[in-house]
Amino acid sequence: MTPYLAAAPPPAVRVRAPGKVNLSLRVGALQDDGYHPLATIFQAVALYEEVTATQAPQGAGISLTVSGPQSDVVPLDETNLAWRAADLLARHTGVAADVALHVTKGVPVAGGMAGGSADAAAALVACDALWETGVPRSELALIAAELGSDVPFSLLGHTAVGTGRGQILTPAMTRGEFHWVFAAQAEGLSTPRVFAAYDGLVTDAPMPDPASDAALMSALRAGDPVALGRTLHNDLQEAALSLRPSLREVLGVANEAGALGAIVSGSGPTVAALARSRQHALAVAATWTARGVADSVWCATAPAQGARVLTAVAPA
Ligand code: C5P
């Protein structure tokens, strides 16, 4: 009788990376490179993208599948940020880019919460572990910045001040846990379009100064959600509202539900509301749902950890 030999599974690594909300987003005037100087405070929220990287046969190249909410609108080719991340890491380290990527969405798509950036951050960490390339985090952050302005923050997680295009990060001290609720829309907003609308509305934006957020930083250090709610700020909000006027009602309903603060998240269209507690977060979510102003509603605590390996199946 031939003995039964179970085929060993190919090596695989599963990584998760968080979405974010900008507690403050201050935007300067458009520069010659097509970008705007930012002073922002990112907070990672416990909504995660998961990327599983599985070793593919030699010469197979990169392949990609996606599952989870709104996965039908995510590109499956080399324009996907997870794909681009694997490709860029392979070029950087000189390894063959043979990997099957699977993305499980957990952050609203094109919602201003950096879901695509989280895919890129998770793919970088997953492929680095799978290919045993041992790239230090500081170097991964530089590769991340080539992929998009929000990718380095998804690697880092927690709460951080971002300057430059948003990719120069300084960790910020916080105390305790904050309770967020997000109202997401089925139809996303394009980040470049929102920045272009901002340029149309604001012609003399000064260089943004992170020092403008001293009160917000002290609310974070004190773990004071009431003070944090009062200091939330987003320079892109009016631009997002000009493209999607219905978001005014989403903000209004959050305020009626007693949110400590409500803002458009990043370039939108997701609206973020800060709640007093887990129970209050559920109440805000229920109010948004009952009023029919969001296509989906998500509750999450913050801050959350940056991109990290969940499981790794080692080579046989
Ligand atoms: O860096 P990322 O690819 O995520 O940026 C997407 C687009 O958002 C850019 O092409 C640019 O139009 C806009 N953007 C900007 N200023 C920033 C970040 C992004 O104008 N600091």
C-alpha cells in the first residue's frame, strides 16, 4: 500500500494593517510637484485590511484576489496598491516577485480612510516576511512613501503627526481608548478631485503649521474625548461637501445623536463621529442607520496597532 503523504502547504504569511482617521488635516497651497504640504494628525482605527501572501511557483509572478465588503469595485491588476507594493519590494531587494496575494477588505473602499494604503502596508510586511528579505522598518517606510502618502502611517499605526505629503511621521502620545463611528457611502470620492476642489475654494492657503493643533494634542495626552471632539479639524471638508452636498446631513445627524465631534474623514466621503463610550457609539450608529444617510455604518476603537504579522506558515 502506498503511504498517504499530505502535501505540505506552500509558505504563507497573513498580515493586518489598520485604516485611519485624520483628527486634524491642515492643507497648504498646491506645489509644483502636484502635491499639497500637509500638517495632519493620523489616528489608526481598529478596522483592518488583511493581506495573505502565499509563495507562488517560480516564474508565476504576482496574482491577486480580493474578498470582503465592496471587493467587487477593487482592481485586481497591477494598479492595485497591494500588487504595486509586492512588485516594488521585489525590485528593491532583488528577489523574484512570485506571490499570490489575497486581500480581505475591512476598511470602506475609496472612503478617505486609507484602505488601499493599508493594503500596501500589509503587502509590504507580508512579502518581506514571506521572502525573508529582512528589510528594516525604517527602509520599509521609505518604500511605503513611494506607494502613497498614507502608506507609511498604516505601517506605523497608533497616533502620529504627519508633515510633508503626510509621510513624515512623528508618533504622538495618547491615553486610553477612543470610540469612533463611521458612516460610509457606496460611491467613493477621488482624492485628487477633492484636492482640486480645495484649490478652487482656497486660493491663499498658508503653509500648514502642526503647532496649530496644541489643544488637540493635549486632549490626546489627557485621554479626554470631549476636548478631542471639540478640536477635530479638516481643511478638506468644504471641498468634499462641495462634491457631495448630502454629507452635510450625515454630519448633522451625528451632532443630533450627541457626537462629541463629527468630521469628514480625510478626503471623504466617509464621515467620522467621536462617541463618549462604546454604548454611545452604537447609539450614533443606530441613528445614522435609522435616518438612512449612510450605506454602511462601522464602529471602531482607536488607536490601533500598525501593520503586523498575524500568522506565518514557515517553509517545509
Ligand atoms: O500620495 P497619494 O498617491 O496617496 O496621493 C493621491 C493624490 O492625492 C495625489 O496624486 C494628489 O493629487 C493628492 N495629494 C495631494 N497632496 C498630498 C497628498 C495627496 O495633493 N499631500
